Amino acid sequence: MRGGEGARARPGHGGAGERDGGAPGPGTVPPQGRGAADAPAVPPAGHPDAPLLTLLGLDEAEDAVYRLLVDRPDCEPEALQGPLSGPLVARALESLVERGLASAGRPDTDGSVRYRAASPVLALGSLLESRRAALRQVESFVGDLTERHRSAQAHASGVPVEVLTGPAAIRRRLLTMQRQAVNEVCTLVPTRHAPAVLSYEDNHTEADEELMRRGVTVRSVVEREGLERPETAAVLASCVALGQHISVTDRLPIKLVIVDRRVALLPLNPERETEPVALVVHRTGLLTALCSLFEEHFEKGWRLSGSGDGREATPAGTDRDIVALLHVGLTDAAIARQLGMGHRTVQRRLRALMDEVGAATRFQLGWHAAREGWLDGPARTRSTAPEA
């Protein structure tokens, strides 16, 4: 043997590093019976034989054995040995059977057991979907962290107004603002026919209930036209039952969300039908003006009320609700949808109320209801200045 030739590493037979006590070289198969020697050789990332199933929670040995079982149905453990030792194959088979990725047949006459791989679609599909769901959660969390980081940077730099572009960024910031609310969330909710970044119904599902659980006050002003929509009317009734303060008015100039009088979000152009752009306004004179705008509309509107306790309302209570909704300006059909009763039932009860109080017109009925205290008055004005 010529000098130095014995020190060369040959694929499959170990290299110089192995004889010197170091780790085996890439692509080598460790000899069996030595500590880490049971570990299979790992192809580099991107290689066709890379252990991709480890991304679904399998270890490298389980990945290798499952691949072999897919190609070799009804296979005995001995036929799966090679780069893997017998004990490692046995442990991998036991784990695959336990996880439903393989099945073991009945022992043959000689006591040997044959194994068969489960269908990859059925066996790995649930693992794949679970990982997808986890990645979606991580993606959402990264988005939240991004918005929190952007908000903190803007606050630290003293930038008075930020610009957000795209529905995803606006939606994330809107939800993040509400999750960080401590005292109060105020919103103007005009009726818009263009697609919303986050609809009133979706926001109720994702944020409103959590806000009320934390004791955050929620005040909203909605347009009367929105109550004509059955789905919106049902959400508003649920909000009132949760304890939110909702005022109804004829017309609102813009959609607006104010959190703790320290930050506000509003669209740059409410009529924009292409990619939406929003402004995030921090503590400035502009924020003071936006708070005043909200308070003005909240004060002018009429408070939406409900029975609140979840029990069937008494006739007097139902009549007061009918008159209150009539006073807000809803049609008989909209009142019927809001209260879950028939159109003719509403008309019949209104006629009965008019007869009872001696009113010849609905206007006279409204005057009597206001005089007798059947109606909630306008919302009281609160301070419009942002907190220092």
C-alpha cells in the first residue's frame, strides 16, 4: 500500500475523520453497534431522499422505514435493514403502527410478522392539515407582531400619521388596536356598498365579545340604513345585549375607529374601490378633531335599546321597543325583522297603541311616547380631548 493511500476516505467505508475519532463524513454509513451508529445517513436538503416527513413530526428513522414500506408491501423487518440497524427498524415499525402509519399482519407459521404502509393520503393527510393549521396560526401571529412593531416604532419616533396599504395590513392593525384597548373603543359605522376590509359582523365575531369580557366600553354610531339589513340588525341586537352603547343616525361622513382616545384609524378615501389605503392617527390636534366628530354624531343619534335579559319581553316592553325603533326612523318591515315578529303584527300593535293613547297619527304617538319616557334620550356628551 502506497503512503497516504490508506488515509483517503472512500464512500461507504468511513473516512479519515472517523479513524481519528471525529464524526463520519457526509454520505457515509456509520458502522452498527456504536452509540450514534444507529442514526441513518441524512441526504442534504433538496435531495429526493431528504427526510421530508420529519416536517410532519416523524423522526428520520420512521421516515426512512415508511418510504421502504410504501415500495415494499407485506415486508418483513429484516428486509428493511441496510443503512438502519435491526433495533432501529423495530422501534420505527412499532412507532409507525402506533401512529396508524403502518399495519402489522398476523405472524406466519415461523413467527415472522409482515408490515404494510397505510395509504399516504389517509395517514399523512391529517398530519399535513395539522401542520398547515399551525403554520396559519404562526403566520397570523407574525402579522400581529409586525403591526405591533410598526405601531411601537411610529409611537417612539413621534410620527403623527401612518399610512397603511392593502386590506391585510389594515385588518391586522384594526384588530391589534382593539386587542390593545384598555378603556374605550369608539366607532362610526356608515353603510357602504363597497367591500369592507372588516365588516361589522366579522368584527363583532373577532373583537367585540372579547372587548366586553375585558370590561372595555364600546360605543358605536350606525346609520339607519344598516338596520334594514337583517344580518346587521341581528348583530346590533346582540351587541346591545352584551352592553354596548349604540346610537343610530341618518348619515355618517366616514368610517372611523378610535381606541382609548390615543389612536384612530380611518380610510384615506372612503369611495376608493381599488386597493384600500388607511390612515393611523396618533395623539395630535387631528385626533382631537376626530374625537369631537365622533361625540357629535353619538350625541345627535338615538340610542338603540333591547330587552337585555334574554327572556321573552312583556307586551309593554315590546311596545316600547316598537315605538323606539319607529322613532329612530325604521320602516314597519325593518322593525319586524329587528324584533323577530311579523310585519302585520307590528302594524297591529302600533294601531292598538294609537287607540290606547288616543293618537290619530303616528307623530302623535311619538310625542306621547317621548312625554311618557318610553324613549331613550340622546347619548350624553363626553370629553373630546385625547388623554395626555
